[in-house]
Amino acid sequence: YTILEKNLFLRFTEIDLIAEKENVLYFFEIKTRRTKDFGEGFESVSKRKIYKIFKASEIYTQNKFQDKDVRIGILSILYTGENSQIEIFWYE
């Protein structure tokens, strides 16, 4: 992945990470947890937030990235020290 933007604010929402790989743009929401006591990180992302990321991706791509495919994902990080885990959950 090539990182294009970090913590980018577009009109109505913040995009944590925008990356590109093999002609595809990836828009990521990043959620970090130290324990699973309150659920997985991805579980805290609402449908409304996903919708806002989708709309922001449309704005971001309308001028210079029209020819690229777009994917929206959540990077769910469980930070436990040595055994930290990173999982990606994709939205179609």
C-alpha cells in the first residue's frame, strides 16, 4: 500500500487513512482496542459512519482519481503488546 492521506477532513467526516495499491483506492477507518471487553473495534463503526466515508470517497475521487476502483475498510487493531493483532474488515 502507498499512503496518500492521513487524518483527512472532507466536508462532513474525517478519513483516517487513504491508501492506494494496484490501481485501487482504499479508505480506512481505524479502531484500536486494548481488550475485547467492549467488543471488536469494527463493531463500533456505525452504518452512518460507513455512509459518510462512502460519500467522502466520492468527493475525493471526483477530480483526479475517477479511473480507480474504491474500497472501504476498517482496520481493527487489538493492541495487547507482543501479541497485537490487526484485522481488516471490508465493506462492499
